[in-house]
Amino acid sequence: MTTTVRNIPEFTLPDPVHRIGGRATTGAGTETFASTDPTTGRSVADLPAGSVQDVDNAVVAARAQFEDGEWSTMPAAERGKILYRAADLIERDAETLAALEALEMGKLYRDSVAGDIPATAAVFRHFAGWSDKLTGQSASLCDIGDQKRFGFTMRQPLGVVAAITPWNNPAVIAAWKLAPALAAGCTAVVKPAEDASLSTLRLADLLTEAGLPDGVVNVVTGLGPVAGAALAGHPGVDKVSFTGSAAVGRGIHSYAGSTFRKVTLELGGKSPQLIFPDADLDSALPWIAMGNFYHQGQVCAAGTRVIVHESIADKVVDGLVAFAEQAVMGDPFDESSTMGTIVNEKQMNRIMGYIEKGRSEGADLVTGGARLDGPGLFVQPTVFRGHNDLTIAREEIFGPVATVMTFSTPEEAVALANATEFGLNAMVYSSDISRIHSVVEKLRVGMVWVNGWGVPDPALPWGGRGGSGIGRELGRSGIEADTEEKTVHIGYTGL
Ligand code: ADP
């Protein structure tokens, strides 16, 4: 299917059906759901709402490939070659992948084509290189009687990985889950989010084109409570890697707990940006603003609690307000837009509810706060001055809403930063290396950005503490989490 989207001349939609065992299929059920363009309100595609049977078929295909297929046993470097090829193909089709994401969830096309999609390719390239570098340990062991012992460990692929992904960065988050799993020799079933399945389907097709055997990666589109729940609870799955809400993550975790299944859960955040008086504000302010307004704040790592020293609070607020008021909300395909849309009406209502709550709890609305007239789902970037006990400072909004609060001592800054049920990431702005390091040590988070903000890099782990989840993706920890470690003792006698 070829379509023309506003100023995008031409791109091809992937076949909007499941990918199971190497086949594009509408599956066993007849129900469908619509994916909608939040800029125009028009339907983009009707997708099959995967049934329990479809999920079972996908897990069976992944299991069969894992047990009897060639993927997990092929020379690791050969797996790497296929993943390198996949990275090249993702770059080749960057414009299409970016267009699908802009179309389905209103992300700025230029951010996607220059950011998310190259990042997706980079994740595959990074883990392609890991394929043949998973090594174990070795040790001389204690003798037992006359028998000498030598031991080593080997890392073997875990099995079938279930990847349940959110809508906000669909391709790159699918890559975080797939690339290390595939490099390790696992097979996978992906359930993309209802609002943004198409780039994942395209990614699956590119993996096939790169040479991935049938059944290694399967994609079932569908609704969370049906297809997602069936996948998370399927006995043929060895690990569930989930990014999404705490409510769903809690259910996945308790089921995994009763079955001893492995999980990685990334459940969002309410991340602090700590700004000390010695920070270089000219370079810090664009990062602080980006940490709140990039992708309309629909980012797990967003730094929505701006914790600033009282001596520079007015400057920081003025700077944030300037960024907010210069924002151009518009068609994500339009070069002049600096902010796209909110993903769907439900999320828009949630954001507006939080803005109302901020007002009613007495926070000082400095700028923004309004929804623009439709059809597009646009909301103004919003800045409140307030404190850490406000609902808008405690709960994840997933919208462009910053709450600025002040501190007077570094101890107070750290205490405010840690006074949250989340623990995903934090940002620290300062030019004093001792200050930076001593604050970094005390932050109860999985990741800290110093004098900047951005996306995780595949070379180092990503994940949270406390209410932000369990486990790590990316880096050595990420790929090792897709393996089982086996210890081998070899008995031998002397010469
Ligand atoms: P969000 O509120 O950000 O959409 P969700 O946790 O609802 O977060 O969704 C994240 C992913 O989890 C999506 O792919 C969604 O379809 C899926 N999902 C939703 N409900 C469930 C469930 N009960 N079991 C498994 N997956 C689910």
C-alpha cells in the first residue's frame, strides 16, 4: 500500500497484520482495531486484534525455532552479520520508519528520522558486535580426593523472550529488547502498543530481509488486556521484557514471581533535574527545556521535577518560559513545527486533568496550560512553580508539564530528588566536579545525566529502581540478562 502524507511524498505502509512463523497473517480472530493519526484524527490502518490463539501460535513458532531451528545454534558471528545487515536496512528505510512513527503518534518527523531511527540502527549494530563476544569465566577448582577439577562458565541463550512495548518510542524500544536477545541467540514475540504498531511491523520485515530465519521474531498486534496479557502469561515464554505503566508491570511481575520467570520492567519516572548555582545556565537551559518538552513530554526519562537553587530560580523559570512560549505546535511533518501531538484523546485528557489538579492544589501556573483547538491533539508546553508534594510533582504525567521547586542546600536538593516513588534517572547541572560526583553518588536512580539530557546509549545499561522497575536493558548487563549462565566442573587426573 502506498500513501501520500502531507509533505512526505511517498512511503509504503507495512502489511498491517501479524508476523507469525515467517508469515504475514491476519491470525485466528476476526476483530480489528484502528490506529489513528493524532494530527488529523483520521484512521491510519486497521490491525488485527490478536487473540489468545494468535499469541499461542506466535510463541509456538518462536519456541520451535529456538529448540529446533538454526538461530540459537548458528555460529555467533553469523548471527552478528545478520544483525549488522539489519542495522544497515533500518538506516536505508529511516524515512519510512520515521514517517510511520510521526503518522501514528504525532512525533516530529525530523526528530524521528534524525534521532530515533538512527538510534534503532545503532542498537542493532552495537549488539551485532556482541554476538560472538559473550564469554564466561574459568577457574582452577579444589581437588576432590584424587580427582583434580577445572571449571568454567558458559552463557547460553535464555529461550523465548516476550517483548511488550509502549507507543512513545516504538522502534527504538523494540530494538532495546530485540537486538540483545537476538545477538544472544534467543527468539522473540513482540506485542507492540495499540497506538503505534506499524514501525515494529516494518522492523520485523527488515529483519527478515536481513536474513533472520522464520520464527525468530514474531509480532502479534493487539490490545494489551488480551494479546499483551496472553503473551505475558504464556508458559512457553522464558522472559518478559516490558516497558509501560506501573499498573500493568505490577501484574506481569506478580505472575512472573509465581512462575519464576525472568522479567525486565521499565515503568516510567518522575525524574529530577538538579540545577546548582555554579551551573552554566546558557548551556543547561536548552537541555532542561528539552527534558520537559521533547516529544511533548511523552518520555519515560523526562525531567519534570526541576529542582533549582533559590538564587537562580527566577532565571531558570524565565528560561523555561522562553522555550515554552517559542514552541511551534504543529503538523509533525512540517519543518517549522517544534512540537507535535499528544498520542491520543485519553492521554490528552489525562494531561489536562493533571494541569487542572496543579491549579486546584495551588501551584503557580507560569505559562501554558491550555489545549489548542482541534483536530490535532496539541497542548501548550506548561510550567508550574510549586513544591514536591503536589500531585503534579509526584505522579508521571507523560505530557509537557514542568514543576519548578527550589532548594537552599545540596542536602535539601538530594532529599527532594529522592523523595519520589520512582527511581529511573536524574540530571545534575553544575561546573564543580566534586559537587557533581558527591550528588551523583547519593541519587537513588538507575542513570544520571550530568550537564545534559538525552536517550540511553546502547553501550551502557538503562533501567530504574523502586517504582521505576526492575532489571537493566542495554550494555553488557542487557545482553547478559538474555542468557543463562551454566557452570561446568571438569574432573581429570594428573599425567
Ligand atoms: P501506557 O499507559 O503507556 O499505554 P500500558 O502499560 O497500558 O502503558 O501499555 C504498555 C504496553 O503494555 C502496550 O503494548 C499495551 O498494549 C500493553 N498492555 C496493556 N495492558 C496489558 C496487560 N494487562 N498485560 C500485558 N500487556 C498489557
